[in-house]
Amino acid sequence: MLTHLFLQFALIGAEWVMWVLVGLSLISGLIMLERIVFFATRSININKVRLQLSEFLEENEYEKAADLLKASDSMESRVVLFGMRHHERSAEAVEDLMAGALATEKTRYARFLTFLGTIGNNAPFIGLFGTVLGVIGAFSNLSEGSQEAARQVMGSISEALVATGVGLLVAIPAVIAFNAFMSRVKKSTAQTDLLGRTLLSHLRSGGRDGGV
């Protein structure tokens, strides 16, 4: 009884699986485009910013340092700016505050990436599922025993294998993009640490005059 029910489901065909893959491909493409724009508009020259920040901090020009950081919506600028606004506290307290801000920024930077990674990992299996459904349908036709059905089996199996190919076609760009974006998140995190330690070094040396 149960086997018969599953067989009837399989005989629906694999076309709906192809549509699922097409939908996932479109979603994946939109996520990639959105993340490319996101990261491109938040890229900074970390060496230039760090040198300018150091100069302002050495002169206790917190207002100018804040203006420098406010000019960018990057993870690096937002985290350090958050810490700078509390520069009158101890360096340890500022470090803890920036750690919390960094966690929030990493979540913002990694938005949608989990979904993108899920597509990359599972699209091949969805395609394989479509192939299995197609093969089941092909052999079901073959079981009818007609010569016409026998001639159509190989063609049906070939069409079923397309689902596996489409699954891989969806997965490969998603995996590449996921790895590239995660690398960008790690780079921004490292740069944030560099910029944050520039501020902490100044605070630990006793520079606390001024305000933001």
C-alpha cells in the first residue's frame, strides 16, 4: 500500500523538481547580486584610514576621528566608532563594547549567506531526486511491455539526468559565491580588529581628552 502510494507520487514526474531548481537559481542569483553591491559599497582602504585615525587620536582630535569613521558604513568604521563614543571608559570596557558591536556587524555582513550555502550544498541532491523520479517513470513505462515504451526508455532516462546537471549548475556558483563572501567577512573582521586595536592602544597610553 505504502509502496504504491510512493510510486504514484514518483510517476508525477520530475518537471516540478526542475522548477524548484530554477526558483532556487533565481533566489541564489539575487542574493549574490545584493551581497556584491553590499560589500562593494562598504569597502575601505584600511591602511589609509588607520593612518588618519592614528594621527587624529595622537592629537586627541576625537571629533575629526569620528567624522572620518562616519564617512563609511563599513564594519570597520561602525565598530570602532561605537567604541570611540565610550572612550572615557577604561580600555577594557571599550574593548568589550567593540566585541559586542563586532558580533552584530558580522551578522549583518553574513546576511543571506547561510541560505546561499544551503543552496550550494543541497541543490545537487534535489537534482538527483529529480533524476530518480525520472528513472522510476521511465522503467514504469518499460514495464508496460509495449515496443513504443521500450524505445522511449533511453530518452526518458536522458531527460531525467538533466535534473542532476541542473542541480550542479545551481550549486557550483552558489558554493563559489558563498566562499568568496565568507572570505570577505573574515577580511573585514581582521581589518576591524586592526583598527580597533589602534584605538585601544591610544586609550591604554592615556589619551582620553576630547569628546565625540
